[in-house]
Amino acid sequence: MARIPSAERRADLVAAAVRMIAAHGVDGATTRRIAQEANAPLATLHYCFATKEALFTAVFEYVAGQYRDVLTRNDVRGDVQTSARALLRGVLQWYLANPDLGAAIIELISWARRQEDKQGEMVYNEAFATMRMILEAASTKAGQAIRPDTVDALTYMVSTLSDGFALNWLVFTDRAAAQRQAELTLGALDAWMAVNLDSGPMVQAPEAAPEENLRSLMSWVSGN
């Protein structure tokens, strides 16, 4: 059997750790389970990562990199409103496509808080920095005069709206409802930008009329 390169083996173990953390939580994601999921000997895991904490550090770095890649892929290079909307839509669709990553992020950040660890902050700080850079570049290119604190607030809004969406998606796992909720979430961002950005609101309308979206929301909440 061909020998698997160390970097590839480490990547396999990190991906397996994400799946096991999503399925069993941090405490249930034992090194034995992770090694079995990666189809690797337990000794190989301990060779690649001296401790479980070292493995989790690599997982945090992987998650931060994935989030950063999603943001940069959705940098549409339009004005601030267009860019912010594209960033939020991209993150929402990423959560829909990668429920294991979303579940693992929540588990890992909760674990890091219990350990008084700052790695959860690292994930968010990297995401904030990437969003801020994209939005500031959009502001400059479009000639929009937007205060730095407003850019920071917009960055926070994108992050908070995506977090709320992700949590609801993980709880209810109803893809059709989640697609409708994505449009409602984008509408909430549009409303905030209409009030807080001098250059005015996005003119792009959601896929459904507001009345239809409201009925969809109430139907989803009531379980119908």
C-alpha cells in the first residue's frame, strides 16, 4: 500500500475530527473514533498530533480557513450593499451545504469557552478582518463615504445574522424552510443597510413577496 504523505494524513484526520465533533461533541470525539473515521491507525494520529488539544487547534485553524475562503469566494467587488449581501448569502449557503462544519463550530466554541481558550475568538476575528477588508475595498471602489464604525457594525450584522440562521438550520434541518429563511435573513440585512448606509438600500427584492415570506416564517415556526 502506498504511503500517504504526512500533510494529507493530517488533513484527513482534521476532516474526520470535524465530523466526529459534529456527531458526538468534543468530549465524544475521542482520538480512537477520529482515527477510525479517518481510516488511520491510532498511532498515526498520535504521531501527527502529540495531544488532542493540538488536533483541536488544527481543527480551529481549518474552520477559520474555510470561513475565510467562503468570504473571499463571495467577494463580488460591487458597492458596499451588493458586497455585504453577497457575503451573507455565501455564508448562509455554506452552512446549508456543510451542516457538519456548522455543528462542529458551535461545539468547538463552547468547548473553548469552558477551557478559557481564545481559539473561538481567533475564528471570529479572522472572519471579521476578512469581511472588513472586503467591505472597505467595496466602499473605496464605489466612492461611498462610510464611517469605519459603520463598516464594523455591518460586519457584525453579517456575522450575527449568519450565526442565527446556522443555529436554526442545525435545530430544524428543514432545507426547504431554511432556503426561505435565507431570504428573510437577507431582507433583515437590507433593512439595516437602508437605515444605516447613506447611499440607500439595495434595490434587489427577495424571491418571495413580504407577505409570502411572513406566512412562510409563521408556518415554519408552528411546524406546519
